Amino acid sequence: MSNSCCAPKTSTTRTSDIDTDDLARMCKALAHPARVQLLRHLIDHGDCYFGKLTDVLPLAPSTISQHVSILKEAGLIEGSSDEQRVCYCVNKERLQQLKAAMAEL
């Protein structure tokens, strides 16, 4: 008889409303330190950040734009623009879904 380091499985009911592909997409979006830093900055800033994201990270604007695109595709941030500026904000509902799904792992 072998001893196992793992506890016996218990039945778990998942309450998260995102599927595994969606969860993987969000995790992949957070797999780069620059994207984590951007997301943290937007969380800390609040409702809408109108500043230049190039002030947040010491990266080229095109690189930051690529990181923003990945976060937007994962649904973690949103952006809207008026004639002269862009507002970036965290999709709070989506972030909550990610937190719930991660808690269930």
C-alpha cells in the first residue's frame, strides 16, 4: 500500500461562470509583468484613466499598445475615446469573474 501526499478528492461545485478557455485567455493576458503592472495601475487609479500609459511603463508606445490590446481582448480592461483622449478602465465584472474562477482552482 502506498502513501499519497494528496488528500482524497472531494466533490466540488464550480460557481464560476467562465469556461476553461476563457479562464486560460485571461491568465495568458496576465502572464507578462508589464500587463500585470498596467492592470494594477488602472485598478489603483479608479474609474477612468486619461493619462498616458507610457508614463506608467518605460516601454515604447507601440509595445504598450500591444499589451493593452491583449488585456482588452481578454476583457480585463476597456477603453473609450473622445476627440482628444482615451479613457482606460478595468472591467470590474470581468476581474471579479477571474478572481472567482481562480479561487475555485
